[in-house]
Amino acid sequence: MTYKADFRIWRGDTDGGELRDFKVEVNEGEVVLDIIHRLQATQAPDLAVRWNCKAGKCGSCSAEINGRPRLLCMTRMSTFAPDEVVTVTPMRTFPVIRDLVTDVSFNYAKARQVPSFTPPEGLKPGEYRMQQVDVERSQEFRKCIECFLCQNTCHVIRDFEDNKAAFSGPRFLMRIAELDMHPLDVADRQKAAQEEHGLGLCNITKCCTDVCPEHIHITDNALIPMKERVADRKYDPLVWLGNKIRRRGSGD
């Protein structure tokens, strides 16, 4: 089925912009990115949009469609009624560069602040050994395509710009949780998560999980368990006593 769809696209740059209306042909089986490309080819050749694989694996074409953070290449036009106006806007949490393209450098800066995997001293590459159950615990988190939709929808930074300095966001708190689960990682991830990456600012509304195109259970399997481990370490008297005994036993 072919029909003409009403699209409302945000056009602008760092100095501001506005929503503009277009009527674009839609064919059966197409996704929103197909329509954006047709719009570029027929009506708006200067429309800026970031994309790469068109297969939901590169995370490049993140935007907001009718107010919901989505991948343009994974949002089928059949999602919308033929007479529905489809509004496409850039991710709200990050500064606009031009049209649908945003500056996501915040995320790369936060990624650099997370120390890499830290094995025990003296253990060389090739000597790592771990149980399959430990592999499976963190395997889910490795599916992340870094589309930053979870970062975009997290209201801690979406609604409060001042929080960006102290809060790394769900994507990188998930990375910290993954490393904390690793049986061979010896870095103090729990202290860093709370004091350096703002774990305490997360109030587990699951909005990050809701928009993840890879269906990673960010909140349930990474953030909540990480919060529990941090709370146990800080407030559980038995954990505190056990840590105290271990420190004494090591001669500290």
C-alpha cells in the first residue's frame, strides 16, 4: 500500500529552529529512515540526519519520534496510522548540531572516566579463567550498541542539565556494574559508582530499559543490583564487620 504521510520535522541548528511540515510518499514495509531519505531526495536535500548501518546495530540514527526516543531505522511506518502526523525531532538531552543531528560527545567523555577492566596483579592475558555462569551474567550488557537512547530518556540529565557533571547515565553505570560483576576485576567499582558516577541520583524508573532497542534489562539486571551491593557495603552491619575483620587480618 502506498500513501502520502504527513511528517513534521525539526529543522534548525545551535541558534534555534522550528518544526516544518512535509507530505511524503510511504510504501509498504518502510521504516522512518526510508522516509527521511526520500524527503532528502525530493524536498529537503540539506536535511541533516546521522545514520550508518540501517540495521539497528550501529546506534547512529537515534532521534525522537512523536516524543519517544527511537532508532529511525527500526521504527516501521506501520506503527502509525496513515492519517497520523509523524513528528521527528532530535534527541532532547544533547545539544543540536543541525536538524536531527545532536552532539553526543558527553557520552564519550563519560566513557573515558570509567577505568577499563583491571585484572589481579601478576595475572597475564591468556591466564584469565572464569565460570560460565559469570560470563552469562554480563553477556546481556555486551549487546549495547551505544545508541544513547537510554542516556537521552534518563530524566536525571534530560530535565536537569546541571546533573551532567556528576551523573554518568544508565549506559555507563551499566558498564560499571558489568565490571563489578566480573570475578577477575579488582578495581573498586562500588565506591566509584556512588562517589564519581552518581549512582545515587538514579531512582530506577526504568525509562532507560523501556527505550533500549536491544531489550537490555538495564534497571533490573545492572542498576538495581549495583545499588544493592553499594547499600550492603555501606549500611549492612554484617558486611561492615566482615570487611573490618578482613582488613585486620591483612595487617592494615
